[in-house]
Amino acid sequence: HSESISGRLQCAAVYTTGETIRPDGSELNMIKLTANVSSVTVAPSSGAYVAFNSRAQSKPDTSYTMEDGTAALASATEESITDGVEYQEVILFTSDSDSVTSYADLARKVLTYTYSIDLVQLSGTVYVIGETAVESPQWTSLGDRIKLTCYLTASDVSTVVVMWQMRSGTQWIDVPSDGYTSLLSDINSDYVMSAILVIDSTVTGDITDFRALVTLAEFQERSESITVKGVSAVSVICRRHSRRPL
């Protein structure tokens, strides 16, 4: 953590008579600034809180910003101590990143937040995970095997849980286990992984929309819909007609 401490400044003017004159000192605000974390993780629909604690003889001015995001004051408290006042501000950091529409553009984002108090400044790192991308529509035939994929960003595969849902009429229901297989891939160097749903044998009820509910530690995100469309194989029988001579 960065910190800056300043105390009492006094100037002494010495004259040739040997007499020392000590004018009243000009007092500077003593500041100490700390944060409870140096990095946070956020998701597209969930932010993260950081508590900043400062000690000063008088209330300082504060400001806070986040790269490609929003920084908002969530709470503020103060408490008198022996040599001044201890202040705490809790800031909520959220990401304003645009939604990802293509798997090729998907990667874990690394942003920066800054908290300033007078001339003292703390900076930290914000990791954005939980962004998703899908490819839709997907075509299949009744009885065929089909694979649906939701790409997502994550920091650790061990914290990822994916629940697939399918549209039934006007409602979304959980995909049953019988006839469906859910898989998770490893994370690549861009912190991107795949959640895969395999439909073993497509039936009429599978010609609908699917989506992935992704849980990453304390965050939950929802993918866009993947529409499964059916195609029919049509057999055309050509008959050869012979024309008899008249």
C-alpha cells in the first residue's frame, strides 16, 4: 500500500544578534491511507467493494475512478482517535464494458481503479470475469447428436458451475440429465473456457432455445440464448418413364 505522513513544520529565523525567534508553525494535515485489498474481481452484472481507511487531523478531500467502469460511494464512517480522526469510505467498483458478441473477442479484462485523498493515491487492479459468448442458431435433425457451447471468462475452473436451461413454452426449465451431458473445458491463456451441452439424440422438444446459467464463486451470469433449429431430410424418388413408340 502507498502511504504519506507529514507532521508539524516550524521555521526558525536566526539574527546576527544571536537571538533566535521561533514563529508559530504552519501545521500540515497528517495523512495515512490504506485499502483492505489491492485487487478485486467483478462480473458484468456484479461489482466489488473496497474499503479505504485514512487517518488525518482534518477531513481530507477524496476522489475515486475506475477505468472502463464506475466507482460509487457505498458508505462512509468516521471515528475520533487520539491524534485526529479515522475515516473509512467503502467504494463499489463496477464494469461498464460492452457486451461481447463473438468468441474471438472474449478474454479476461484487466482494469485499474484509483482512490485519491488529497495528494495521496492508491491504485489497484480489477479483473472482469463472467463474460459469455455463444453461437446461434444451431441446426440439427431429429435423432442426431448436437453440441451447444457457451464460451466464458473465468479465473479458476474449480469455482465454475454451469446449469443449462431450455425454453418450454413461455418458461425456462432446467435441462434434465437423461439424454443430455454437460461438460467443462480447461481455461486457456486468455482465461477463456467452454461450457458444453451435448444432446445425445435430438427430439422434437429440443427444437427450442437453450441458455447457460454460470456461477463463478459469488457471481452468477446468464448467457444469451442458443436457438436450436431442425431440418428435415426429404427423399426424392425419381422414376424413369419409358415411352413406347406409337
